[in-house]
Amino acid sequence: MATDIKRVVKDLCPPIFWRALVQMKRSAMVQNLRIPKEGQDLDVYWDPKMAALLETWGEGNAWNEVQLLMAARKGRVLDIACGTGKTIEILSQYPALEVYGCDISDMLLQKAVERGILPERLKRTDATIMDYTDGQFDWGYSIGSLEHFTEDGIDKFLAECHRVVSGTSFHMIPVSRSDQNTGWIKTFQSYHNNSVAWWETKCRAVYSHVHILDSVWSDEVSVGKWLICSKAE
């Protein structure tokens, strides 16, 4: 019923008014989501609802895209904040890749083991202080993870990624639909919903070469982007 009403309103409204209504809705949503103090949600990584969400989150978007980015590569790859290991499982079809994963949650890592990921390729570690040696991996990636860290945590995450990954790393994140810095907002978990420029500045503080690619992922307040971070061309 609500969908039918929405369709009728859209048909009756001139396009310029419809776009204005949609923008007002998105702005109101962001205002309602914003929370006053930045703080990373950690308990959620031991919540079974999160484990269930991670089983389908990237279908039709990020999981296709990470395959396009990684399929022609070879070597050791680190999945940072790997969760239940779903992406590792997807990339296991590419024999030239040796994919490892790390996460702060032992509960999520246990789910990864249960799905068949080798335990010796998994490690419980904080992404801001990773327990790996310098240049241990040829490539790295994270999907829908970097934005959930505090601003200080993002800086440390990128610095650690730069340290342990010798080549390029790929980070899929949401950015605000308005391309404005709407800040630290709260849905199921808190995250930064900021502009492309904000994220690019963060990456360029650590990496000499940064490129931004579009992702087809989106929601009501954000669109997806890939941060492609390299030490050299």
C-alpha cells in the first residue's frame, strides 16, 4: 500500500519537486541518525545478527567488484576485518591467490573456520595494530569496514595496511550521497558518512597514489566507493 501511494505521489509531482522531496527525506534521515560523540561500536561484532548480515551484505555489488579487482592477481592477500570469511571463500576459486583474513572478533573468525577457511590463515588482531610483519602480504582489501573505525582508528588502520601490504590495497566504503561531511552517524552500527574528498585526504596522508572507483553498492544516505591505495604506480 505504501509503495502504491509513493508511486502516485511521484507521478503527480513534477520531477524537480520529487527530487526535492527525496533530498529532504535523506537530509532528515541523516539528522536523525547523527550521534553527538564519536565512538566505535565493538559489541556488535559478537552479535549473531551481525554474523547473519555478513552472509549476504555484498551480494550483487561488493563481492562481484572485489573479484574484478583481484582475479588477475597472484600472491598473498590480506582480508582486513574479514568477518565470517565469506569474501575469502569467494576468492578461493582463484588458485593464484593465497588469501588470509584477520578480525577482532573470535566469534566471527570461528564462523569462518566452520565454513572451511583454514585456521592457520586466520588471525585475531586489531586492524589498527596488526600482528603481521612488514610487507607480509602482496595485496590487501577491506569491504564495508574502514568507515566503522573512529577517525584516529582510520588513520591507524591505513598506516598498518601500508606497513603489512607491499603492493596495492583496496577499501570499499560508503560516502555521503550529498558528498558533504555529514559525520558520524548511527544505523545498526556507527560509521563515518563523509565526502569523497574527506576520504581521499585520509588516504593521501599515508599513500603516495590514491584513486577512487565507483561501487554499485548504495543505501538511502550513502553510495559506495573503492579507495585504491598504492605505494607506487
